[in-house]
Amino acid sequence: MNKRKIEIMDTTLRDGEQTSGVSFTAAEKLTLAKLLLDELKVDRIEIASARVSEGEFKSVEQITAWAKSVGYLDRIEVLTFVDDGLSLKWMEKTGAKVQNLLTKGSLNHLKYQLKKTPEEHFSDIGHVLHLAEKQGITTNVYLEDWSNGMRNSPEYVFQYLDFLSTQPIKRILLPDTLGILTHAETLDFISQIVSRYPNIHFDFHGHNDYDLSVANVMEALKGGCHGLHLTINGMGERAGNAPLASVVAVINDFMPEIQISVDESSLFKVSKIVSTFTGFGIPANKPIVGDNVFTQTAGIHADGDNKKNLYFNDLLPERFGRKRKYALGKTSGKANIQKNLQELGLTLNDEEVKRVTQRIIELGDKKEKVTKEDLPYIISDVLDSESYQQKVFVKSYVLTHSKGLKPSTTVAVEIDGESYEENAQGDGQFDAFMNALRKVYKSKKTALPILTDYAVRIPPGSNSDALCETIITWQDNGKEFITRGLDSDQTVSAIKATEKMLNII
């Protein structure tokens, strides 16, 4: 089957930069331009708006110099305006050779923003096109608010397209500027235009205000459009633009008649870099590039993956340079644990897996997410607990810490079925806890071991909600021994390590 080649134009550096609070430096724009063309292999990139700022001028100058050196100059595009050639002079100084001329695609915009007749507007556009041709600049033309134009003033849109069909232009760019189209309208409007002007190249530029941008892109392709405008992570004004990653996956999986040049294995890497440069976070559930989209949380799903990949779809993470993960938490089952143990190269028997699973469920009730890196610590904690028979239980405690007052602790302990309760102050919460315990054991005429070392660690790569392991070294009658405690709270993990010590003695 002969596939229909579709051009992908990425406008992250121009339209994507209109995301509230986002501004790329010249160095960042150059880095991303190289990634987009060399790594992702998009066909074209729109990198800036003419006459905006000195910084924008420098960034375009740097990108065009690089593009010229590698033969990409005709793939670099700049948004320009109907301004009697001022944008073209700006472009000429930067070395850019392709303009995307912003014009009015609806009668509403023409009447109330420009306050001109169609004929006056067409005359102004014709003048700019003539100047561009003289300067050797290629022109694509944006019909701003085209979607509203098709809804409310289609006769104007076709009058304008009739005019453009006689002009020296390469492409016509059809934006759903306000993101108002439904999929049915997109198919209808694009089909009408492509059938009426079969020799003109049309791009579709979708926005996501109703979360319909990807559906609209599919319908625009079915309607016969020749190119798409997309952004990394769906960046853009208001609700953003049609997201590149989702569109690429949809085309590759559901539209076999369409051919695109984008290398999907680089999507995740470029997405992360754009997120880092912009500070514009990627929602965890965003298709293809979100942190959670290849993570199975429910144990039944991990079990199904072990049995003929029952919970896989065609969106295999390896396609996008990613790996499937199996979350550990209160909904985990043994299958999730086993998947993570395999990755770590660890083996446990059935009883140990059962105990580890139970511990993870307990921790998951207190902590939002237990990571694979936490697992060795949990195993150590569980297996360590098997080395003694528990006869001492720290039943409850109150820890107080106030500015200007010494920390204090009230603790209730059960020893061989008898309950004891004491209160004490100390230099810190754990010191106060130990002082209260000493009071309990003093009443039993028993001395507690001496604490000789106290160390705290969290799993590598963890953050502020990490599990915390406290390792305490004790000395008792000239002999040293170590106990460990594990919890999401540092003081609680120390108390658990102490509870183990009480059982050992």
C-alpha cells in the first residue's frame, strides 16, 4: 500500500512558548531545535515570532546559522505579520528563509480587529507576498480564527482561499485558534477545502480547549490535510496545542495509510528536556510521556502480565524509550512484588514474599508510593523481625516538640502481657522516648543497653516522602548488636528499631 506522507511541523518554540510563564533562552531554543530536527526528526519547526524582542532575534540568528551549516534552512519557520515588509526585513537580518504570515481567517476578526474590508486585507497581503518573493523568502499563510470563519463566515474563507490560490505561496495553515472544533466539523471543513483546492498544501493546527485536539487531528488527516502543527507535551496558550507524542502514537497505531518521519523512541527524552527547560510539569497520567502511564499498580494487573501479558496494549513502553513498572503500595499483590524482585535479582520463598507484601500494604496505607529502591530495606526489616519472638510491644506513644520547651514523650509498653506507662523529657524526641523507656525498665529493675551509634538512610533516588531506615548499634554487657527500623517517619523508624532491641534482650 502506498502511504500518504504527512509533514509534521513542531511549534513548541513559538506557539508552545505562549504557555503562561514559559520563556526559552536563546541557548535553550538552539538545543531544542537540534533535538527536534536531528533526534525526533520532525519535518519543520516554527521557532519564533518576528519583531518581538532582541533575545528572540538572537535565538533566530543562532538557529538559522546552525540550520544553514547542516542544510536545514528551509525547515526553519518564523511567524510574521502583515506590516508592509517590516517582519521581512527582520527575517532577512536573522538569515531565516521561511515566513508563516499571520492573516485573518474569519470575517469577525477582519471587521473588529483590523476594521478593513476583505479587498483591503487581500491587497495588503499581496504586497507582503510580492516583497517576500523579491527577497527569496518562502511564504506559508496562517488563516487566524479559520475554524470560526468556517462556522460563521464560510463565504469569506472561500473568497480568501480563491485569492490565495493565485499567489506565490507554498502552504496554507488552517488553525483552530480557539480550540472550538468538534471532530465532525474538522472532517467536514477540511474535506470541503481540500476537494475544492486539490493542488494546494494545507496544514491543520489544533488547540485543545475541549480536550479534542487529538481526535480533531485524526479527522483532519481523514479529510485530506497534508501537514500537522504539534507541540511537545501539548504546550501552548490556554489548554495548549495538540500534543506531539499522542498524535504520533495514534497515527502509527490507527492510521496505517499515513506515513510520518518522527522517531517515536525519542519522544520521552525530548519531552523530559522540554519540561526541564520550561518548568512546565508533565501530568503523571499524560499519555505516552507521563510518569504513571506505564506503571501497573493493581496486583491483578501484574498477575495478568505474567499470564500472557493480559493487561498490555499496543503502547509498549519500549517503543518510547521507557520501561514498564510495577508499583508497590496498598493495592500491591504478590505478582507486583515478584516483578520488582526479578528486576533487583532477589529471590524470596513464598512465606517471605507474603510477609514482605503485608509490610508493603501497611506502609502503603501511610505513604503514597513505595518504590523499587525501597524494597531491599523492607526485606531487611521483615527478615530481621524473624530472628526473635516478640514479647515486648510499644503499644502507643505521644511525641511533643515545641520551640522553647524540652521535647517530651509519653509511652505505653506491653511486656509479657503487662502494661506500663511513663513520661519523660529529653534533648530530642527520641532521647525523651528512651528516657521514658528507662523509667519503665527501672521499675522492673532491668538496665537497658547503651546506644553507641545511630544512623539514618533513605533509598537512593528517593525524596522527602521516602521510606527511612534507622540503624542503631547497642552495647549490652560488652557485646554489640544492631537493630533496624523502617518507616516513612524518621523518629518512628528509630522507635521500631528500639522495639526490636527490647525483644532481643
